Amino acid sequence: MSLILFTLKKLDFMGDPMNFKINKNESFQTVFGGILSLLLYFSFIYFFYSFGENFIFKINPTGYSKIEKYPEDKLGLESNKFLFGVNLKDFGSKLLNFDEYFFLSFSYAKYDFLSEIHIETPLQTISCDKATFNQNIDKGIHNVSNYFCPNLTSLDKESLYGDWDSKESTRIYIKVSICNSDKTQCKDPKEINKKIDKQIILMDFLTTQVDYSITNYEKPLVSKLKLKYVILNTKQFLNEDLRFSKYELKDDRGTVISDETITTTEGMTKTETHFDFRDNMKDPKDWISRRDKFVYWGDISYSNQKVVISRTYTKFFDIIGNVYGMGEIVVFFVMFFYSFYSKIRLNSYLCMRLLYLEEDESIDLKGNKKNLNKNERRKSMNKLDYYFSVPAKKDSEEDNKLKQKGKKTLVLPTS
């Protein structure tokens, strides 16, 4: 029964509070508590600096990247834009005359896989310095006038789209052969083989590649000219699948609320190379397959998978939330352990002033557990009241008697 009453009593949240002041303060304060409080103040300053450093100096943003597919998306070919350029070099990076070794040609092709229609349009070859470069492209150390590009002027209304799984698709071809397209002119295979035996022939492929740096505040998304190469040899056939993709950056540099800007660009994202052997002494009249006709064949296509990148910098309210959350954890543990020390000091303080408040279940001054019932608590309060009232009256009467007898008496304070 007592356990039930005790439990019900603990559930009471409507009881009147018992408040009293010590030295005009509503809380019992100690030097040790002051030191802990000072340390807590310094910890809050440290937390604010630690969490606010990224906000103040605009560093360490958070972000992610994902690939989203847009089946209807296309890469426009307007304004004779630059996509890629090629040239020949030896292994020491010395520029070679392309016409002395091979024939280079470009073409634009449309495919309809269901009806098996293939329309191919030849493109003129021009120097890449005549192409239109996006102003955001970083050319680096590359001299674009040394490279050959397809002339896309006639393709202002055309675009690159689709892949091998699409009903319709378009692509740009790069063809390298020892003969021209109609085989009316051919290089001497023996002479070409002699030149190739003397040195390694490299075909440099210059294209745009997108570099993303999450820590670069000013220019996180940059399009740069990058160089890749393949080794050309009349004894081998190379088939490369080169794909462009679009990049989209969602950059949130807001201070208090979100302030997002979107930047888009495109660049080469994927390269697949296939290799096969070819008969380099075969007469051009007997050429049948693509492997016979060409030393190199490149397919330039556009992937409808867009790379979406998001970057977000720390906001002011993020700092407040982080500091508040960390502060709550620290204060909780400090208060938890300090409460035991504070209770001991408070009990000592009250005992030294002859005032001791006991709980229903508590430990007396001798260390014994006590459980006072209602009558015992009433007797304890009566004793406390008697101590402060009755002894004072008796001392006052005795002092008066001593004064009447003319004796000198030392009166001690009663507390």
C-alpha cells in the first residue's frame, strides 16, 4: 500500500513549489560551480568558432552528384561550335604533316534503326582556330591552330542525340585511312610502313573535359581542353566510341537563406576503344569491310544522361543549430555530475546553520537511513521551533538576573 501511495505522490505535478533564497540568491552558488560555468561559456565560444569557421571563410561545403536521364535532350551544333580536334605527332610530340601519312575526313550521320535508313553528310575539314569556343573553356597550353576540326557551319539546325538503344540517333564520324573516300587517291602502303617503322605515330585527340572542384569557391565547374592520344599503325584497326554529356551545377552560396545559381556546360564523359588486326598489304581494290578501309574510326555521340552536381555552403542558422545542440549535450553531462556535488555542499551549508530539511526517505547526520512518518516530521519541526524560541527566552531572563546582582557576565550570541 505504501508503495502505491509513494508512486502516486511522485506523479503529482500540481504541488506548490518550495522556494527560498540564500544570500538573496534563488540558487545555491559555489566557487567550483562558477569555474564550471566559466568553462561552459568558453566552450560555447569554441563551438561557435568551430562550427562557424566554414561559414566565415566559405570553406568545406557539402554536396553530391547524380546522373539523371533526359531522353529528349539534345546537344546543339549551332555557331560552328568546337567539339574536338585531331592532329599527328611523333612520340617526342613533334607535329607531323597529316597529309604525308593518312587521309582525314569527317561526316555527320543520321540513323533510323527501325527503317534501317542511314544518311551521311560529309563535313569540311578546317583549322580549329576557326571554330567557335565557349568563353568559359580554358584552352590551357594548347595551340588550337595546330588541330583539325569538322566544319559544323552547315549543321546550325542539327544536333547530336540518341544512342544505340534509340530509334533515331545522330553522330559525327572521324575517319583515318590511307585512301580518300572514293579510293581515287591512296598512299603507298610500303612507304607508310617504312615511316611507321622508324617512329611511333600518335594521333592526338583534343576535346573539352569538365573538372569539378567542390572547394573552389569562384569556379567550381570548369571546362578545359584535354588531350588524349592513340597509336596509329596500318597493321591495326581502332574503333572508338566518344560520348559527350551535359553538366549542371546547382550552387547555393546563401548566407541566411538559400541563394542558388545554376551553371551548365558539356564535355567528354566516356570513351570506349575496340581493336582488331588488319592486313596492311591488301590491295585497296579488295577492301570489303570497315576494317580494311580505315586505320581509325571514331564515333562522336551525345549521351542523354546529364551529370547533376549540387553544392551548399553553411548557413547562419546551421551554426546556431549546431552550437545549441552541442551545448545541450555538454550542459546535460556537466549538470548531471555537478548536481551530486551541489547537493552535498547545500546539505553542508544548511547543517552548519542548524537547519536541516529531511526528505521522506533520507540519511541523517550520522549516516543512517531514516523514513519519517507524518508524526515524526511534526515532532522534528516542533523541536526546530522550540530551539529558536524557548532557549532565547531563558537566556534573556538569566541575563536580567545577573544584571540586577551587578555581576559582569559575558554574553555569547545565540546564533
